[in-house]
Amino acid sequence: MSDNYDPSGIPPDHAGIITAATLMAVTGWVGLWLLVTSSLPTAGPRWIFFVCLYLAVTGTVLPFVRFLNMRFNRDIPASGVILRQSIWVGLFVVACAWLQIPRVLNPVIAFFLALSLFVIEVFLYVRETE
């Protein structure tokens, strides 16, 4: 038995990333709640809103992205890949929220934004595996 044995089957770097995801999600959602309940929607709190939304979504989606990678990937994915994919989801949600301010977001724009982020991730993933 080696010194790095973990009975739960979670690699050590994945345990750290789950801890970071929990911290990000809690910070983001609490920040959003405090911001929405106690401030007016002026320019300053709007930027804080986007930062908190980004943290909340990225931290919330990270365990789900890890689950999908562990389920459908042949090899154990690196924690950097899981974090990067979660960051893409957070970026997509923040971009959609940003586009909703001037009311220009529609399903076609959301689809092509998601498609572009997906294509970038596929290119990065292919480059890493070669």
C-alpha cells in the first residue's frame, strides 16, 4: 500500500479543486445575495454583481464538470482541465448576463457564444492530448 492511498478514490488535486469550488460557490452566492438585497443597481455594484456571479456559477458547476469528466473520459483528467471547463461555463453565464443589460441577448446569440466557447475548448483539449 502506498503513502498516497485515498480510500474515497478522489485524487489529491481533485480534492483540492472541490474545496476551492465550495469556497468559490459560497463566496459568490453570499456576495450576490448581499448585493441584491442591500444595494442599488448603479455602476459600482454592477461590476461586483458580475464578479460574484462568475464566482458563484464557476464554483457551482465545477463538481458537475468533474463528474462528467470522470464518467466519460478514459483517463483521469487533470484538475486544470476541469477548472478551465468550469471557467468557460462561468464566462458564458456572465456574458449572457452582460448581453441581457441592453436587451440584445437572444437564443441565436447564446447558441453561437456557447458554440464558440465549445470549439475553443475542443481545440485546447486536442492540443493537450497530442
